[in-house]
Amino acid sequence: MKKLIYISLFLTIATFSGCSGFLDTEPLSFTTPSNFYKDVNDFETALTGCYGQLGQSYAVNYRTGMFLLANVGTDELLGNPYSTPDPESNMDQFISGRVVKSNRNVRDLWEKMYTGLYAIDDLLHNLDKIDMDENRRLAIRSEAMFLRGWHYMYLGMIFGGVPVFNSVPHVADKGRDRLEVVMNQAISDLEFAYENLQATENVEITRANKWAAAGYLARLYCYLASAKKYNVGADLGFELNSFQWVNVDQSYDSALQLINQIENNSSFKLTEDYRHLFVEGSMAKQKEEILFSLAPSPEKKIGFGLMYYLLPVGSQGGGWGTCRPTQEVLNRYNRPMDSRALWVVGGLADEDIGAEEIDGKTYNKHKALTINESGEAWDGDYNVTKFRYLRTSTKHDDVYYGYFPLLRFAEIILLKAEAVAHKSGVDQGRAVLKPLRERALVKSAGYQADDLQSLYARTDFVTELLEERSRELCFEHYRRFDLIRFNRYASTIRAISATYGVWNRNAARQLIDNISDERIWCPIPEEDEIANPNLVPNNPGY
């Protein structure tokens, strides 16, 4: 296993060794890691390799991973029964709501995560062994610990308790640590990064930065606070994944302190036009709002294969339509008032539709939705249209070359609304949401933000918050985690209509029937469970 990790790391670094001006060194073998680190350039090369591994840790091959796990089979995305799911990732299991221990996507995600962690720990283990400028040593350490904290945050959210390592070699037969240990490791690493990374004027959003560390900490604190507050997993009696150790008030207070630092001291803000965040040609505008992002290499050797569901279906869209949006997504928007509704879902993108200019670049339009008198999307054209390729004279390849947002300032506002509502009440929490709704407003129609504030208000603020998070963040890989942390995962999916909406009628019934209250975590992969019996017990339901 260790040899495989070194080979994977070597291939990652070889791929990314041309991505930056300071990476002119020859690709090196990692079969003898103790001989690799000889000068500061070697650490720079290894750190870049760790960033290269990040895309694998998140998306396995830049198209599955979290792309399936966090969105497919929720109340945002259903399977298209007329399309063939990706067999290499067992995509059908996410569509049907019956993921099993042998699921290939879960296995690959686990393997990639721990490959990335080994590379990070190996770098940190060797960092003090050579002479270098101390400021640069601290910067490298801070970036590496940001990446390690990022990995453990996601591992905890996906699997619950997992083996935690902070040195090398990793012990092959180590058992699972409690969720408390996993998340405290993530907090410790991200706090170190936040405290030691310098606040710079021009932030490189594809690398660790002070404000991304603060944002992920705020997300993690809110995740833990909500999971404890709403008794996530309490009825399962599975102590390994218990949230009982979390202090809700302290967690929300910590989140608010970090959010205030981002708001008051960083340059991040809501970019004026929501559409700019999801088109290839607006990378300068995306940097206004995105705190942390995945991106293709400068040579465009690696991009984001969003074809399964994130790109419009049609001859000029690039998407395959393997998964389609639920009617529930459409129902969350007031279409005359909320411009997001006209962007995130729509009809086909075909040659006869025409083009539109966004931020000085040209993109293919998509057809208007066919909606009946009851508000139902009733034909098969209904698809996700959130991300867009540039219009080209030739067929676009299956690679999206813009930034893919992992953490946006919009989420910081949503997290603040959650924490403020807990601390100061629903009215104060709703007031925090107003800038998001003001940006979304169809201003040419004469509406005011207060119109959306009133229209979207709910007596139960958690319902309102979850609806607003979906309106703003849909298809960006939040929904599964959001439903779980507010203890609404199974109940929300069971409430999906199986009779209203074109894809609901065709695909919702199997998901509704299969969903399980206990399967709020993914299984520890069967292969690893067999190879290491100390990973037993597996998560409930597996």
C-alpha cells in the first residue's frame, strides 16, 4: 500500500510539475522518500504535488467523488432512467439511494483521500530537516496543514470516525478514531493555517489562504453545532460517530468570530452578477467571491468533467443529462422575482437557440422551460444549466476550464445567518440573508429585496435556511451534508413528490423507497475493511 501511495504521489507531481514557474525540477522518484527532500525546491515541488492531489481527493478523476456523493440522490438531483449511469463509479447506487460497502466511488474517494494525507504528512515530517528561510518554512507548513485539515473535515463529514494520522509512516492496521478526534484534528490544522498564513492583497484562490482557512473553520463549526443541536445520529447508538462532545453555543460563537474577520478584513464580497460565478470566461469576477477553488492546470491537461449533470444538455451544452433536477428545486424559486431560477435550471442548449454575452464573452443560450399551469416542468428538456462553456466555432471538449468553487462568500453569509439566528433570533438571522436575495432580484421588474424576504420567510427558520442554501448553492455539493447536519436527510427525501414533475414521475419512487434513516454516513470500503479488521465496526446500515 505504501508503494502505491508513493507511485500515486509521483504521478501527481509529474503531472503538475509544469504548472508554475518555480517548478522546473526533474520529476523525482518517491520510492526512497528520505532521499527526496534535499533543498527548498523539493518542498515546493512536493507541496504543488499535494495541491495536484487535491482534485483527486475531492473528485477522484475530476468528475465523480464528491460530484456524486454530495448531490446525486438528494432532493436536488434524480437519475435519468433513459441515460446510462457511469458504471466505473457505481453511480446507479447513488441514484437509487442504496450505496453498498463495495461501491467503487466510495472506495476510490477513501483511497485518494489517504494518498493525499500521506503526501502531506511526509512533507511535514521532513520539513525541519534542511536549512531554509524560516518564513518560507512556516508558509509551507501552514499550507500543508490547511490541506490536511481540509481532508479530515471531509473525511469526518463523509465517514464519521476514521483513522487519524499526523506522522509517517501511517500504521497499516490502525483502527478508526472517534469523530471527535477526526474533527478536532481538522480544527487544529485549519486554525494553525488561519493564524500563520499571511493576509495578502491578491489572494491565489487555488492555494491555501488565510481567509479560506477561516471560512472552512466557520463551516466546520456550524456543521458540528447543527449536528449536535438537532441530535444527528443520536438514535443510532453508534458512539464512534457521536456529536455529544460538541458545545453548540461555543461552536456558533467561534464561527461568528471567524466570519466577522472575513467580512471586515478580507477583500471578498458577493460578485454583482450571479452568472459570472459559473461561466468559463469570468475568472476575474469569480475571484471577488470564491475563497477557495479547484482549477485546471495552465496547460489544460486537467479540467472538470461536469458532463453528467452540471452542464446544459443539448448539442451546444456539453452535458449528458445522466442526472436531472427535481421539481422541488424549481419550486423553491419565485421565477418572476429571482434571477437564479432562470440560470440554474432550464431547457436544452441547441444550435437554434442563439447566444448571449456575459462579462464580454459569448455563451450559448438554452431554451425556456416548458411549465404547465400548475408550475410543473413536464417535458424531458428540464435540466441543470448552472455551469456554461464558452461558445466556440467547433465542438467544445468535455472539460470546463473555469474555476470550480469549493468555498464562496455567499456561503459565509449563509453560515452567518445560521449562527446569528441561533444566538439572536430568527428575525436577525433572516436580515443577514437579505444581501443574497437582493443580488438575486430581477430588478428590471421593479421588485424590492423585501419582497423576496417576505415571500421566502418560513415560520421554521431551519426550513427557510435550507431552502435558501439550496437556491444559492444547488448542485455545488452541499445538499447531502446540509440535510444530514440538520437531521432532515431521510425525511426530506421521503417528502419528494413521485407524481409532480417530469423527472420526479420517472425516477423518484426508487430513491424514496430505498432511503434509510441510518445511512447518514458512507460505508468504510469493503476492501479496506477486509484488509484491516481494526476498521470494524462499519457504519450503521452496512
